[in-house]
Amino acid sequence: MTQAIVPAAVIEAPAGPTWRERLNRALPIIVLAPSLIASLVYVFGFAIWTFYISLSNSSLLPSYDFVGFHHYAALWSNTRWKIAYTNLFLFSGLYVVLGILVGLGLAIAIDQRVRAEALWRTIFLYPLAVSFAVTGSVWKWLYSPDAGIEFFVRSLGWTDFTFRLTTDRNTAIYAVIATGIWQSSGFAMALFLAGLRSVDPDLVKAAQIDGAGRFRTYRKVILPTIAPIFIAVAVIMLQFAIKTFDLVVALTDGGPGISTQFPANYVYDLMFQRGQIAEGAAGAIMMLAALAVVLVPYSLYLVWRKRQESGHG
């Protein structure tokens, strides 16, 4: 008995995605595209335009006559700019280091499961919710000898007490630094506290079993584990420092004299008060270069760290 031969089934090609599936796939790109394009134009487009203006002979209005790096030479030969950049380095160093230390200390203290922990976190984080302009205005009043801390202490009977940081050329910059630390240490605390809470408890227990005390446990186990958070906090606070403008304007307005002048304040003065657009653009490019020195290595570090983790994963 012969068996009937069944013809081979025709294999149909899979149907392509429907228009709804295509729309769902393209929707994130459609939503993000306008903001991405705007960001590219705003960041790279205006950065290129600013750089070109810095090479022109623009004064009150933009001009496109090329003069080379003349305005950069004039900028760095200006005493006010040198003082502004020196203040930036001093402010950045102390602001970042002391801000990290204060934030880490607060985080470690709260990590001890203190009572009313939520209240303490709110108190320390509150300054972060206030703008630098408001912070500068409040602390300007506190530093004022006529209505602030000096006035209050003298009213208690210490008539020889003086507290005039913002009126002395030698101490005004440290008043700005102290105010900035008060503003941002809560931010550092929040990141460090999140890092401390993410440490594997088994590592801590193992260190305690080995006889390590609390200080040694933090120094040898916990802090090395959260080392990437130190880098992230330092980079973010350096960005705050380089772009410092409103804090100085509200607190000292660059004074006494030019003792608390910062690059951002000087660039604003060149471009909007004196009408020297080209030299102001040169100052803005120098600030952008300072930001690049911070952000580019950090971005490369993140890429390297991601590759290391993927290689070990």
C-alpha cells in the first residue's frame, strides 16, 4: 500500500511590525528629540559662537572681524581677572574639601540610628532647598555688624566682640567659603548617607568579628566601599564652585574692593556693564575650560568603571 506524499508546507515569511509597534518604538525618540536638539544647540552651538566672538573685535555689539587671541592676552594681563581666578581656586579647594568632610561627618552621625533621624535629615538638607541668592542675603545680614551676630553678642554684654568677616579684605573670601559650605554640606550628607546605607552588612560584621573597632571599620571597610561617591560629590561641588555667581553678588557683591571677585562676576561685568563682549566671551570660554577639566576626566572615569564592571560581570 503506497503512502500518499504530503507536499511540503510553504513557510511563510514573518509579518513585519505593525504601524503601532513602530510608533511605540519611535515614541521615546520622538519625545526626547526636541530637548536633545535644543540642548545640542544651546551647549555646543552657543559655545562655538562664544569662542568665535572671543576671537573677534566685538565691543558693545557682536562683530565678526577676526583679531586672534588678543582678548585672552588682555584678560590674563588684568589684575582683576587674576584675583578672580585665584579666588576661584581657593574657594573651590576649601569649599569641596571642607564640604565633603562636614557632609561625611553628618552622614556618619545620622547613620548611628539616632532618634528623630528624619527630622535631622530635614534640618541638614533644608539649606539645599534655598537658592544661593537667598543664602547670601541671609548670611549678609548675619555678618552685618549692625544687625547680625556681632550686634547680638554685644547686646549680651560683650561690647568688645567683633565679627566683621565680610568687611575685611583678608577674611571676606572665607566668609563666602563658610556660607557655601553651609549651603551644600547637606547635599554631600545625603549622598554619603545613601552610600553608607548601601554597604553590605556582612562586611561590617566580618570586620567586627575580626576585632576591628568602629573607627577602624569605617576607615578600612566602609569608606573604601563608597569611594566612588567621594568622586561624584567632589565633581558636583566643583561644578557649583566654578559657576558661583549669585552667592557672591548677594553676600559681598565682589567686595570689599575686588577681594571676593569671581570669574563669573567679572564676565558678567565685562559683557553687561562695560560692553566688552569679546573679552567677556574670552572669560566665559576660560570658565568652560575649567569645567571641562573637571567633567571630561570624570566622564572618562565613568566609562572606564563601567567597562571594568562589565568585564568582571
